[in-house]
Amino acid sequence: EDKVVQSPLSLVVHEGDTVTLNCSYEVTNFRSLLWYKQEKKAPTFLFMLTSSGIEKKSGRLSSILDKKELFSILNITATQTGDSAVYLCALMNTGFQKLVFGTGTRLLVSP
Amino acid sequence: DAGITQSPRHKVTETGTPVTLRCHQTENHRYMYWYRQDPGHGLRLIHYSYGVKDTDKGEVSDGYSVSRSKTEDFLLTLESATSSQTSVYFCAIRGQGIGSVLLEQFFGPGTRLTVL
């Protein structure tokens, strides 16, 4: 059974800090790994990772995948209060590209 | 905005009543998905569709049925609602890439369902 484990479950940081969120997984037929941000509404897409070692970057957010060790990290530098959200990691399988989600990391950035 | 709407956005119902949630998309996407989100469980797939009249079960399909009679609408039905089905329900869509291109899923705004 495909499985996604995120850590930590929750995190409180001060504005300006750098944070690293972790996602480890078990999968039988890997296609890709996705990161989403969820505030008080629907998840919004951040990154899709398919190859090991290639960093995806968007502003202060970046992510990388290690397919050998079966994990991914999401980095946020110079955090802002607007980064407060739940960050979800999801596995995409082969076939109809269903997603299996982790339970998320709740990030709170205090001013 | 990926052109996804869900209705109703909020619903309170009683145990044993039937409930239908609607997901509507304007982008003509082939793939549509229904998820539920609960504390401690994250998002879990209920059912998905890969075309008109083509549907299949996800990991938590018991107690739910779906229908897709046209591309733009994907309906989720709780035949006889139970309190364990109190949840937030999200619909998602995904486009069809060329060849093996992988495309992300976009989520609708969600429906908060309370079963008393």
C-alpha cells in the first residue's frame, strides 16, 4: 500500500526564519511527488517532482526529491506570516494518476 | 482558478438521508476526483472518473457512489448518510497531457457536510 509520512506534524517559527518540511514515502509504482499549500480553503499546487536531485524553485520556496532514499523536502526561506498554512505532500501513482496524501505539516509563522 | 465549482458549499443533514454533492468544471478535463478531508487523515480518495460513464473506486469508497453522465459534472452521492461521513469534500480535476506528460490536480473550493 502506498504511504506518505510528513514531519514534523506542526511547526512554529518566527518571521524571517528558514524552515524545512519533510516527506518520506513508500510506493510500488512511482510517477511523481507533489507539494500543495492549504490555507483555510482548497489545496493549491506548489511543485511536482519526478526526478531525483533536480531542485524546483519558486520565489522563497524550493523542493527536491531523493528517489533512492524515498523522501522529499520543501524549504521556505525568509518566512512570512502569509506562509502560515498546512503543507501537503502527495504521491502520484501510475495509471490514472491518483494522489495519496500525507496528513500534512501545519506551519505557523509568528510576526 | 481552474474553473471548478462545488455545490452546495455547506450542508447539514440527518443520519439516513440521501445527499448528493456536485462538482462542475468548465475546462473540459477528462479526469475528475472526489476526496474527503478529515483531521488526522489528510485527503483521501473516494472515487475518480477517467471519462463520461467511466468511474472507479478510491481508498474510502464504502457508502459512496458516483456518476458522470457528461464531461463537466461529477456527482458524489451518499445513499444513506452516517455521522462518520461528516467531513469536508473536495473535487479535483486534471487535464490530459500529451503522451506521458504528468499534470497536477486542481482542487475545487470544497463542501462542508455535517451529518447529525
